[in-house]
Amino acid sequence: PRPEVAYRLERSLFGQVMRSCEPVVVDDFATQAHDFIDLSDLAAQGFRSAIVLPLMSRNRAIGTLTAISRTPGAFTATHRDAMQPMAEVLAFAFVAQQQHAALQRYRSMETLAEISLSVATDVNSALQGIIGQCGVLESLHPDCAEDLHVITGQAERISSLLDRMRTVAQDRLRD
């Protein structure tokens, strides 16, 4: 099968296995190719039989392990029983990989939140210095008061945005 082809769960054998959580052995695609689009495509490529086992995690199917053959009747209950432990290991590995990826995303978000908090605090400190200097300049040069109010207003606006950014970062770290 081509990896770029995606089948819907409704009209595919692997979808049936995902829904039923039961393994399926197909002895000859000719008998079921009209019912399942994936079997029809496999039959068109010369495959004749298959075994499909669900990959189970927490009592639900998260995928399938599929073996196909160009020989009709290539798979039996013995193959199913032999492949079942492999399906269990693959399901465990898949879930472990997903959890590892989730942990990596969490760590990245945690690092980003910590950096955001640090930068926001540093920038806010600089802004408070600017606001303080504007106050001093206004008392020394009352003729520049209007321009200094604009600068102070923008600095306070940036400070408010930084406060919101810090709040979001702290919430992310708490979550």
C-alpha cells in the first residue's frame, strides 16, 4: 500500500478492526474487496489475503498491525496468536512515543514560559526607569510635559501588555 493514501474508518477493514477491537483474518480479498475500499486497493495491487490486529491501549484501539500476502489463505489463527504479542508491544511503543512527544512539548512550553517571564520582568524594569525619568524631566521641563505624557502613556501600555504576558506564562507553568 502507498503510505500517502489515507482511508476512512467507515469503509475499510482496518476501520472495522478499530471499531470492533477484534483481529480479522481475510483468506481471500475477492470475497470482501467490494465491502472494503482498502481491500479493493490491495487486491488491485495483487495482494490476496491479510491479517489485521488492533493495537490496544486502555481498552481502545489506537491503530492496527496489518500483514498482507499475495497468496490466498496465507494467515491462520496460529499467525494471529503469534502476532498478538507484537501488536501489544507496538501499541505500548506507540503510546510511549506519544507520551514522550507530549513531554517534550511540555518542556518546550515550560522553557518558553520561563523565558517569557524573565524577559517581561527585565523589560518592565526598564520601562519603570523610563517612566520615572519622564516624571523627573517633566518637573524640570514643564514645556515638554505633553510629549513626556505620550512617552509615559506608551510605556504604561507596554507595561500592561507585559503584565498580561506574565500572567499567561504563569498560568501555563501552573497548568
